Amino acid sequence: MTISPDFNSEIYEYSVNIQANEITKLDIEAIPNREDVNIEITGNENLEIGKNIIEIKLKAEGEETITYRINVEKIDGSELGNNLFSIYLIVLIIVLIFCFFINFKKTK
């Protein structure tokens, strides 16, 4: 699992794909660069199959709230398995066509 783009305090929106049904939340370690900053994380509980949005809000007294957003796409493990099976079948068909073509040229 890799977040994209790499974290930069000037970038406020990120994306990550997770491919496991067992994951119900991300392990987020939000460390403020100042002691007077309060951090609130929402949307990180019970991640469901499909799109999820996690927001990390930073607020210091007398300043605007800064919100970082992580768009989490949770892919069902069975869906991933079906996609891999489909790719396997396509590769198998291509190999069979290639072998048939080689045999066909040899017999001419």
C-alpha cells in the first residue's frame, strides 16, 4: 500500500488503494509541527469496499483549519482474484494463438 503523491505539507489531497478485506482502518500518524495544533481525523473507521474519504483537520487557535484528504479505494479481494483470473485467461489465449500460428506456418 503506497500513498500518492508522497507527503508534502503543501499538498492537501492524496490517494491510496488497499486490496485487503481485513483492513478496516489505516494506521495514520499525524504529527503537528507545533504544540498548539489540534488534530481531528474523521472517516478512518470501518473502511468499506469502494471509495472512502479520510480527512485530517489541523486547527490552531485563531488560525484557519487546514484539511488534508486521503481518498481510499478499497478493492474486494474476490474482485482482485477475478481480475487476475481474467488476465491469466487472456495471456493463455494469446499463447495458444501464437502456438497455432507457428504450427500453421510450419505446415505450409
